[in-house]
Amino acid sequence: MDGDPDLCIGGAWRHACDGGTRDIINPANGAVAAVVDEATPQDALDAVAAARVAFDQGGWRATSVAERSALLHRIADLLQRDKEDLARLETVDTGKTLAESRIDIDDVTSVFRYYANLVASEAERVVDAGDPAVISRVIREPIGVCVLIAPWNYPLLQMSWKVAPALAAGCTMVAKPSEVTPLSTIAFAKLLDEAGVPPGVVNLIQGSGATLGPALTDNPQVDFISFTGGLATGRTIARTAAEHVTKVALELGGKNPHLVFADIRDAGRESGWDAAVDHVLTGVFLHSGQVCSAGTRLIIEESIADEFVADLAARAATIRMGDGLDPASETGPLVSAQHRDKVESYVRLGISEGAQLIAGGCRPEDPVLAGGYFYRPTIFDRCDRSMRIVQEETFGPILTVERFTDEAEAVTLGNDTEYGLAAGVRTTDTARGERVVRALRHGTVWLNDFGYYTAAAEWGGFGRSGNGRELGPTGLAEYQEIKHIWHNTAPAAAGWFTG
Ligand code: NAD
């Protein structure tokens, strides 16, 4: 950024080996926010090689858990010290509001604190081998060199879900943020230097995924690839990595249902109806719908559908769009002109499929927003599950509405997706709530809430939403190999062969 080198390889900051750069665009106004180095495949190979050397020959993997835990706490302290600067970078890069970016940096901090504490409390497991002379132990070791690939919607947050457990486990790594939004990750890598992460343990490159992908994923020096992004990219990576039997964890897209039962009326206006309208609205339109777990499919009981959808449409029309740096803005733009083109093509598709457009469906008219990539919150009523607009991830501010008449139909609709990342259920009937959350085939299910998560609980998808888990103890286990040590304290001949 600003002429400083942006790639960190083997502890040294450097420019791309061919001198290439990329303009980073502020989606709120289309202006160039920064110019950063664009890595070449050779830079990516160098980064993997540096991580390999740091793992095989450096002392990092053998550090004590106490040392690693202390380092993670130091990183958390620095994240809080630099919170405002990091949050501004995230807003300028992604377009999300500053309020959201601040929450992201707090969440990033929590992830480092969580893994600092978890790794310090991990103990080896002693098992009964069935022989009193044998001490049988199961221990965890770092998996090795990790490639960490993150998307653009939560740049530093998604990267932290990978870097924190990888460091806690004692791995070395190459981090590659999205080429669209690398700014916060570059600043974060500088902060890691300051915290005392040894040279070569965290290497940073940025640039086009298609260009750098083969060097990172078709590479026998890599032990583990943790990828968050789209389904098509995930498939390519899994296919490529299979050649080397490299372990891959995929965190992919979602098309997340939000089931609303008519009994919400029983809880009274405020905590029943109004809270449900509010959560459906926030669940789909936060960050202009660019959230993997956005509740983009409203599945609602027929008897309340007309009134509920009318309330939703009225509220959607009042959402204040604007530059994320303006405290008055409630939501920002889409991340790029190209992404807005994709969202617009989905709106045209929805209309051609016969869905009824009842809100949005166009860019805002406000001339102040004309330079940015804004798109109005959009609602399609009278949708059905055969429509592509209902089945495909649009990753924009588009809500589809389907109606049901009984619980079984609601569950069938909620599970009718190739994805399975997240779902919401709103009901005042406790027994029904429990039945439905268990029947839904999704990695996270919110009951009478939507969108929240905690570093202590696993995050990940069923179906084509992925095959890994981040956060929680499983999020650390992804970065660990398991070793069984069989120790015979009274060795004697096996006696199998008698000759
Ligand atoms: P994307 O798949 O286009 O890109 C993700 C990352 O992969 C980027 O860093 C990109 O440069 C890189 N990449 C692209 N092609 C590659 C290749 N051939 N080899 C290696 N790397 C490559 O996704 P995106 O548009 O940045 O992000 C949006 C997607 O991410 C959505 O589908 C969203 O649902 C998903 N997502 C999922 C989660 C989750 O937790 N499951 C969280 C956030 C986002």
C-alpha cells in the first residue's frame, strides 16, 4: 500500500517479483482507495517454500502451548489497539458500515482470545490399551504447512478463523485474502510481525485466485488447504488438491431458509411479530445480503404471509443506503460493479421466472450514490422451489418468499437446497421449535434469532456448503494431526514366529 511492499515471504516484505500491482476500489464511490502489489505464481511458490522451511527447520512447531497462547493474546491486544484503523480499512475496501466493521474487529479479537485459551487447556488423552504394561497416549501435533484462502465479504474475520487456530496448533502458513479486499489483511500481517510471530510462520500474498491457485493448491509442499469462498472455486480446489492427497476444508456458500410460523402472533406484537419482521429483514439485508449465512429464503405460514410480507416490504423501503463511513448509513454498496451486474441479472431472472417483485429491484435514485455500486433491498413474493432465484446463491440483497400450510411442508421446503449452511426458525411453540431445528439439515440453526455466532461453537455447512468446521474445538482440530504413541514399559518377544 502507498508504495510500501505488501507481500510478506519468509519474514521479508517485498514487492511482486514482476513489479505488478492492482488498484483496490472503494465500492461506495468507485474511486481507487489503494494500489497494492499483485503476486505472481513465482511469489506464491516462494511463499509456500518459505512456510515449508519455517515448519521443517524453524522452531515454531516445537514451541510450548504456553508460548503460543501468550502470542495469541498479544495479537488480540494489538487488534484492539488498532481497531479503528482496521475497521476503516475494512469499510473502505468492502463498503460495509463502520459499525459492522468495528464488530468484525471485535470478533476477530475474540477468536484469538478463544484459541489462546483453548490451546492452553488441551491435554493429551491416555487410553486403556488392554495391557497394564502399555502406556497408550493420543497426542496432537501441527498438521504442517497450511494455505489459507479467504473471500471478500468478511476479509479479516474469515482470515482470522484460519490464522488463529493455525498459529495455536503450531502450523506455518500462506495467507491469501481476496484480491478484491486485501487491505485489512496486509495491515494485520504487519501487526503479526509486531506481536513477534517468527519469520516464515505467516506468509502473505495477494492477487488473482485463478492465477495463484495452482501454485497454492497443486503443490506437494502443502499439507492442508482451508478455503472459504464459492462452490465452483471450492470444487476446483478439492479436485486439484486430490492429486497430492492434500487435506482440504471447504467453507462454501449458502441459500439459507428462514421459517416463520403463524404462532409468532401468540408472543404479542413486540417480541413476536415485530421481532420476527426485524430479524427476517436484518437476516437478509445486512451488508447488502453479501453474507454466506444470509436468510435469503423466507418460508412463511400461508395464514400470515400477506400481512408479514407487506410489513417487510414497508421496512425494506426505509433502509438507508450510503457510504459505510457515514454514521447515518444502515447498509453499504455491493462490493464491485461486476458483482452488482450479477445481482441485477438475478433480479431479471426472478422476473422472467414469474416471481412477483414487491420491493426494490433497481438501483437507488439518489444522485449522491450514483458513483457507488448500490442496489436497493429487493423482495420477490409468490416464489416456488423450482425457481433458480430460490435455489441459487445470489449473494445480494434479494429475498424470496415461499408459503407453507403445515410443519412438514415447512421442513421439506427448508431442506430443499443443495446447500446447508444456516437456517432460522420462528415459533412460540417450544416442542415444535425443537422438532424443526432437529429436522433441518443445516450447520447452524437459530431458533427465534438470526445471524449470531460465537467463537466457541463450530461453524460450517451440511451438503454443498462445505466439508469442514471452523471455530470451536473442531476448528482447532482441523489444523492438527493426531498421533498415537504406544509405549511398552515391559518389552518381551512377541512370540509369533517360533523358528
Ligand atoms: P470466490 O470463490 O470467488 O473466491 C474466494 C477466494 O478464492 C478468493 O481469495 C479468490 O481469489 C480465491 N480463488 C479464486 N479462484 C481460485 C482458485 N482457482 N484457486 C485458489 N483460490 C482461488 O468467492 P468470493 O466471491 O470471494 O466469496 C463469496 C463466496 O464465499 C460466497 O459463495 C459465500 O457464500 C462464500 N462464503 C462462505 C462462508 C462460510 O463460512 N461458509 C463465509 C463467507 C463467504
